[in-house]
Amino acid sequence: MSSVEVRSVTKAWGETRAVDDVSFSVAKGELVVLLGPSGCGKSTMLRMIAGLDEPTTGMIAIEGRDVAGLTGSARGVAMVFQSYALFPHLTVSDNITFGLSVRGTSKQEMAERLARTAALLDLDKLLRRKPAQLSGGQQQRVALGRALIAKAPVCLLDEPLSNLDAQLRQELRREIRALQQRLGITMIYVTHDQTEAMSMADRVILMRGGRIEQNGRPAELYERPATLFAARFIGGAPMNFLDLDDAPLGAVIAGSTGPALFAGPGRGRVLGLRPEDVAVDSANGRAAFHATVTAVEYLGGEALVSCSLGDRAIQARTRGDGAPPIGTAVGLSWDAAASHVFDAASGERLTIDTGTAATSPQLHTVTNQGQIRA
Amino acid sequence: MAAPRASRLNIHLQGWLLVLPAVVLLATFTHVPAVETVIDSFFSTPHGKRPAVYIGFDQYRTMLADPVFWLAFRNNLLYALITVPLAIALALLMALWVNGRIKGRAALRLAFFTPTILPMVAAANIWLFFYTPDYGLLNQIIRLFGFESVNWLGSPATALPALMAVTVWKEAGFFMIFFLAALQQVPPVLYEAARMENASSWLVFRRITWPLLMPTTLFVAVNALINAFRVVDQVIAMTGGGPNNATALLLFYIFQVAFSFWDSGYAAALSVVLLSTLAIIAFLQFFLLDRKIHYR
Amino acid sequence: MNRFTRFLTGAALAATVLGGSHASATELTFYYPIAVGGPITKIVDGYAAEFTKAHPDITVKPVYTGSYQDSIVKAMTAAKAGNAPDVAILLSTDMFTLIDNELIEPYDAIATSDADKAWIKAFYPAFMENSQAGGHTWGIPFQRSTIVQYWNKDAFKAAGLDPEKPPKSWDEMVDFGKKLTKRDGSGAVTQWGLEIPSSGFPYWLFQALTTQNGAILANQDGTKVAYTDPKVIEAAQFFADLSGKYQVMPKGIIDWGTTPKDFFEGKTAMMWTTTGNLTNVRTNAKFAFGVAAMPAKARGGSPTGGGNIYIFKNDDKAKLKAALEFARFLSAPERAADWGIATGYVATRPDAWDTDAMKKYTAEFPAAAVARDQLKDAVAELSTHDNQRVTKALNDALQAILTGAKQAKPALDDAQAEATRILTTYQH
């Protein structure tokens, strides 16, 4: 039995469909991230799971029970809001126990559970303060405490870290994940930050325009993006997209003089390459694709090297101290297995055996790249 | 060492120069008259060629023995203690109502606010018609239910409550605006957080809305209280303090003593009492209640 | 004391200032209140213009100062600021207040010629009672009134009474009142016999009752009142009995302003109110109505009321002279007649009633002469030193009696004690 089951759910506001026929399920103890740009419907989806909004059509089941008409605690769901939604006039302990007091929990039990939750979140010393006297991170913990104390089987988090600075975000990310695993609760986590999604999730559901673009483990999304959109959205530096063209020996990169990449037509197809898969070699090396460095973005441990490949731009990632100076002529190479081919019109991933194409030895320069990456 | 001191002095001087116009205005029209009133209250009223003479606390002694003063003071206290909570409760109810998502909300807001826009004397005239014996609106209604016509403004028992009703009616719409503004300051997500816990609407009001409105409520309460001691126009327009001083309020009595009786000394003493009362209210606001209320 | 402001039915009349086009030797500031409906400002401006035409060396600047109460406040405060008006129309009962504050000039000090002296004697004596004190004449009657009774002839007919015969005595009034008071099935009253207003200034209407009972409320010098005269107590008891014992009048305080409306609406068959309401009633009553002199007990009669012309003290003799000239102009027979016809006030002097305009008016509308004919029985309106306080003591007592809060005797005893306390300082 899955913890949360969403079946053909649609939410329409008049003509627009914020969520359009979405189905997925979340297993018990799983952390699923709803990922997508703003307006993709992920928050609406979360609110429908919380019971704050009712779906226009479709069904939501929690712990195997159809929960239509129930809200929040009544359907076994707790929620952490983006802005924390702490009651400004109540102390930390009153905020955390608000839900329990609404349900008439005994004083003693309330105290015990408060103590346990506070210890869990390291809030012991802050219980008598008011939200305004807390830092952003502390407020976040209080909001989390309020969601956890009820021991609801499902916990929903709506962009819980977006108001915090980068370092705190990283810390809390780890902490939330650890807590979730320790307590074995099911978590659905909404974010627009792919790093957050990739680092925390058991599974990522990537949404776009109210629909699911891809639903899979983080590695699947990274390694086999199902669409151009997924490919573009996932990953640190944005993926390179190069239009392909037809050539006698197979598909070639449009506007460049390199060799064919694979047999078959190239026109109407797009080659996707992650910068980290592109190796930069000296121009007189074995690399078949000759390019010129146009810009270098130094990031410390690594650097993003922008090159012009014919009349196309392409980015590669090198070690921070290995970036060639601007204007250098370089050779580029990549592992055939690292290339992703998409249909330009539909954006769908195409399964093409790039390895068997009549390609030249430069595709074997991985060793070189391996050294660079080391 | 001299240079920084001089420049600091200069800054002080500039500061004082900047506030000077405000200070002069405030002093001329507020503080000087207030102080003069206190001084005047220790002198007799000048009459023709008889100048004012110092008489110490005589005016205050007269006041202590003046039954109309005590009646006006008691009336005013009653007036404040009854109209303030009623006006606030009504204002809050109306604000909660028009804050909700209902049809014709804008029209309703306007309707609630209209009494506030009306000049007091116009409002008083409308209510004079409501209260008219026999064919007044109120009496027509109660006669429908088989009750006898009541002379609302003409009986000592009903005249003051009748004036109170006008005040509540007029003030509530004004205070509603403050509550409405305060309600709209409450982040909707707080209500969603409460909804997640399935809190009843009464509980949400009691534990969230009401405490968050507390600063507004205090502000409104103090204003209402001060207003209650400043009422004079509707008394003049509706009852003239009658019957037999049943609707005499402090400021009205001061007005009468000063401009009907031309007893400026006694009026000054009465004004000092009114000023002190208002000062105590303001003091209560700033120094006692202020600390116990959550401000965002 | 703004007794007429309540039925101010006309549009708001803004004060307009008549600017003299050429520089004049003397400029007079003239304060006047408006207490009745009609284009009063326009009429007053017309008088001022007419006066300047006849006296090119004097310019009159009329200033509308609101109700009577507003006007005395403005005049007093302006005087205290050293900026007193030269001429003002104020209540006749404000006389002692003005004297005590040494603001006004007695007429006899400036009106010295034979013609002037004759002019002072030209007015109805009843009006002069409130204009003279201590052997001086302080005010000249301008807009004066008395109380009269109005009755609904249709209601009289319906009750089986002779529609042409108003009550002539208190007994008749009670008797008629009982016949005119109608009740519906549940016992609720649908038409009252009589309304005597008791809000604001009940002493004035009460004074009609005391006069008829043969009592005089205050002495001519305004230093003594007789609130506890048995005849006064009896009158107060009768006032209360009209609603209590006889049940011909509504209980509680009857509002001055709504009384005429009650009369138009048929809620009361008879009412007591000022002659100043004549035009109002004539315009609004949808039935045949009559106006008559007050009923009698020991005698008939009513107090007078309304405003006098006062001249304010001034060191500038030329100004005083100009002011006197203007006062004479305002109170001339033609103006008195014109003013009476336009407003409903009683024209203040017998020769005004002999003017052609007035003759024509009374021929058309004989009711207009009722107030004049009643003047022979009229007495001075209650007026003393510290007038408003002394009359308020009586007002409070009357309202206490009428609302049943106090018995007549103890209430009036209290009022007398208060009045005596106030007046002691004036009894030299």
C-alpha cells in the first residue's frame, strides 16, 4: 500500500488548468520532491494533497483512504509552509503544540511530546521565545516541529528553505533528510531548486505546465532526461544543445565541420551534452571538434569554458586551474555514451545508438578527460 | 576640540529650528490654552468692570457641590463604558463580515462606512426622525408588534441610551475601517496553518485573529474612549442636555457653562477635570496596556 | 435659546457681505441671526442697501451670525476681543447679560432729540417690557413674537365640536382635549388633544400658563424670581396633569421642533407654538386650521419672545449716531410691516398695522392679527441677570415634573433656591 496515491488529478481555475491529469504514488517512508519552475503546478498539487484545495477531478488517497473533503490533520497530513506561517503572538512552544491543543490533547501528553520534538530539533532553549526573536533557521525548525509533533504519516513541505541563505540551506537539507529517514515518515517536498531535489530525494517528480515531465530517481533524471525540458532543468551548469544536420555519413553538428556522430538523419534532432561531459584538449591533439575559447567563468575548483564551435556556442567544464585562456584554439571531445539526442519538435528523448556510428577516434579521448576531471 | 563641539551644537540648533514651527503651533493652540485654563480655574469669572480675582479652589468646591456636574460626569462615564465596547464589538463584527468573500462586499463596506461620512448634525437629524414619538420609524416598528409608542428622547430613562445608540451607529463604521485594515494585514497563510489543524472558526478567532487585532483594538478603544468624553454635537442637536439633564455630558455642560452662562472661571475648572480625565486615559494607553500587547 | 432654528426649512443661507462701492465716512457692522425660514439674508441685504442709499455717508455691513445662541456667543466673544459689532439683533432676554458685561449703550443716552424720544415710545408696551431696565431703554423691538394656539378645524368637526370655537379657558381646553384624544382598538393613542412643547426652553411655554394663572415670574429689574408662588406651582401641576391626570397630551418631553409636524400629520388636534410658525403652518397644513389667543384661567395672555436691536458701546460718537440712525431705519413702520409679512413675526408698532401692505395682508389672512390682538394681555418674557442659568433652573424643574421625576412643589423649591443663590450677587 502506498502512502500517498494521486490518481488523474486535475485542478482548473476557469479555463486554465494548474494541474492537468496528474497521477503518481509515494511509498511509505519515501521522500519525493515535486520539482519545477514557478507556475508548473507543484504547489497547487501539494495544496491538494494537504486538503487546502480540492481537486476539480481525480482522486487522492492517503494511507489507502480516499481523503476527499478532509483537511490537514484529518487526512493524516502535516505541512510546513514556505513562509513558516508561525503565529507571531504565540511562543515557540504554543506554536508547536497549537494543533495538539486544538484536538484537546491532555496537558501532560502535550508537554511530553513537546519536549521530545524540541529535543529532536534542538529547540529546547527557545521554547519561550516569540517567532520574531528567532533567526530564519530557528523559525524553520519551529515550523518543522509543528508539523512533526502531530506524528502525521505524511509531511508536506512547500519550498521550506527558500528564505534562507545558501549555507543554512545546505545544513537544513541534510538535517531534514536525516530526520525523515530516522522517523520513517513519508515526505513530499516542493522546490524549484534542482540541487535541493537531487540531493534529498528518493524520487523526483519534475513538473511542467501542470503535467508530469518525468518521474524517477535523481540519477535517472540526470542520466536519462526524458525530454529536452528535463535535460535543461536538471544539472549544475545548463546542458549544451546543438542542432544536428544531415550529412552523407550521418548526423553532424549543424554549422560545424566535425565528423558524423551517428548514422541516420540529423535534421530535426538536437544533441544534448552536459558541460561536465565535454573535454577540452589542445587544438593539435586528437580531438575532432575544433573550437575557440570565447569566455572563461572561474568557479574555484572548476571553470566553465565557453567556446565557439563553428557558429555554435558550447560550454565545457574543466578544473579550475586547467582552463585555457580566451582566444585559444582548442579541441573538444566527449564520450559517445554521454550524448543525449532529442527530437527538436516534440522534445522527446530519442533512443539512438551513438556508439555504433561511423565516428572517429576522438570519441575515445575520455582518458584525457578523465585526467582533467580527476 | 572646539570644532566638533561647535558642529554638534550646530546640529542641535538645526534640529530645534526644524521642529520650531510645529512646536510654536502646538504650544500656541494646545499647550498655552491648556495651561491658561488651569490658571483661570483658580480665578473668579470677570464681570463687566469686576476683574477676575484669585479664589483658590473655590470653583472646585462649587463643582463638588454641583449636582449637574456629578450627573454629567456619571452620564459621561456610563456613556463611555457602554458605547465603547458596543461600538468595538459591532465594528469588529462588521469588519469580519465584509472581510469575507461575499457578494456585494464593496457595497456593504460602503454602507457600513456611510454613517461615518455624515456630519454629526445630519446624523442626529436622521435619528431625530427615528426617535419621533408616534410616527417615528422606531415607534412605527414597535407599534407593529403591539407595543405602545415610546417617547425615546423625552423620557429620562431612554434619552441617554438613545444618544448612545447614535454614537455606536456612527462610530462603529469608522472603527470598522481600522479593523478591516488590520484583518488584511494578517497573512492568509496563518489561517491555512490553522486549517491544517482543523481548528474551528471560533477557535481561530479566539486564538489567532483576536490576539493579532489586539493593537488595533487598543488603539480603537482609546480613541473611542476619548471621543466619548468629547461628545457635544449630538447632545446639542438632539436633546439639549434634557430632559432635566438626563443627557448632559461633560463637554456639553462645559459648553453650556461657558457660552450660555458666561461663567468662564467655572468652565475652566470643569475643563481641567475633563482634561485630567483624558490625560489619565492617554496615560493608561501609553504606559500600562502598551506593554502587554503583541505588536508585529 | 435658539427657539426658531429647528423649523428652519429654507435652504442654507450663506452670509453675504454687502461691499460698499465707495469709501464712506462711517461703516457699521450689523450682526443678525436667522431663526425662521425664507430668504432672510436677501431681505436684510436689501435693507442695508436701501439704508446706504438714503444715508450715503454710512455703510452697513450685515453679518449673518447663525442662531440666536450662536449670535450672542459671536457678539460676546467679538466684544471681548475688542471687535464688537456696532448693531446686533439678539434675544430680548439677553439684555441683562449684555448690560452686566457693559457691552451695550442705552438708547436714552443717544436718542436725545424729540423725534428720537417719540420713536422710543412708538412700540407696543408689551414688547418694551423686555427692552427696559433700571430706567433705561436698552433694546428696540425688531422681530418679536408671542405664543398662540393653533387648532385643527377638521378634527374639531370630527369630534363633534364647533370648528370655529377654540377653547377659551383651561377647563374648555381639557374638555375639548378629552374629546379630541382618539384611541385605537389596543388603546394606543392615534390623535392627541393638545401638545405644549417642553424641550429646550419649556419655561417660555410654561410662562403662558403662569401668566394665565395670574403669576409674574420675575421682577422688572431681573433680580428676583417667583418660582414658588402657589399660582406657579398650580400652573406646573396643570402642565403635568395634561398628560398625567387628563391624558390629553403625550407623556414625557414634547419636542419643540416636531410639534408643528405633529399638527400637520394630525397627531395632535391643538398645539401651542410661536406666531413665528404661522407661515409654516399656512404652507403645510392640509386641513382648515385656526389661530387664536391663549385660553384664560384667571386671565388670558402670553409672554413675548424674539429679538431686539441693540447698539454696542463705542467711543466714536459718530458711530453711535449712525447706529441709532440705522436702528430707527430698521424699526420704521414700513420695515416693521414688511418684515412681519415676510417672516410671520408680529409687527412691533401700531402704526405698522396701518400701512397699506399690512392692511392688505391681514384682510387676506386675518389669523396674522391674532398675535397683535393678544399683545394687550402679553407680559415680558422671563429675563433676569445671569439669565440662562436662572431659566435653566426652571427648565430642569419643569422637565423633572413633566417626566415624573419630581413633584411640582419640591422641584420648584429647588429651582427657586438655585435661582436665588445665583441672583443674590445682583440684589445690591
